[in-house]
Amino acid sequence: MTNEIETYYSKDGRKHAVVNATASFIYVEFYHDEILVGGLEVANNSIYYAQSIAENYCNDIIQLKLWRSNEILERNLHEPGTK
């Protein structure tokens, strides 16, 4: 069973990250414009570490290599003023 621990949002509302936990691991899902763009299993670390990663993504402190299957999203993230 997966438990959603917390959700973080960027100031402009375009990005959010969800911290989830199961009995055996913690993971973070990363979204941009409501599209899932990545995920990260946070092995051997605390829930606080996962929350920090989620918050840093939403505050543009860390960036993700986007899944190549979504080239439109990748272009939009790197070209200011595009939607």
C-alpha cells in the first residue's frame, strides 16, 4: 500500500512533487504542468531527505533530466515564454 506523505508546489503552480512511502521504500514523483516527468526512489534515507528533494525541485534548486518520450515538455521547460 502506498501512502502519500506530502505534496510540494512551485510558486507559479506549474511544478509539484509528491512524496510517497510504502512499507519498504520512499519515492518522489515530479510533475510539470500536471504531467509526470520523473520519479526517484530514495533508498536508505529518511522521509525528511525525500521531502527536501521534493521542495528543492519545486524551488528550482535541482532540475531533472526529463524522460525523452515527452519532447514538447522538454522544449517548454527550456524556452522561456512557451506553453
